[in-house]
Amino acid sequence: MHLREHGVYCLPNGRELVVFANGENGHTSYRLACTACTDGSDYEVSDEGRLLCHGRLTAWDIKDLSDTGRTHY
């Protein structure tokens, strides 16, 4: 599983997320921040590749993310 640092990805519902990676001890964890959400929705990627929002499983996993080709700084 690999997502681009600061890459902008799109969920099937049109929501765009920016990836922030944290690599420690040979393991990379990902946090995805919603670019237009006012509700503070941030996502995490589980070790199995599932997306969690506020610690709860969502219907999506990383295979559902489409890379927009854009980068957010």
C-alpha cells in the first residue's frame, strides 16, 4: 500500500482527501484530511487498507481512492 505524501485523492462520493504519511520503525501510517469538510472529518488507513473516520470503519478502502494527480502543499 502506497499513497503519495501530500497527494490529493478522491473518494467515490467526490470528497477529496490530502494524504499525510508518518513513517516510523519501517512502518508507514497514513492520515487523510478532507479538503472541503467543515465537520473536521479526517481519515486514517488501517493496516488492512480500510479507511476509518473518527476511529470507525467506513465503507471504503484505499482501492476506492482515485489519485487526482494533484499535490497539496
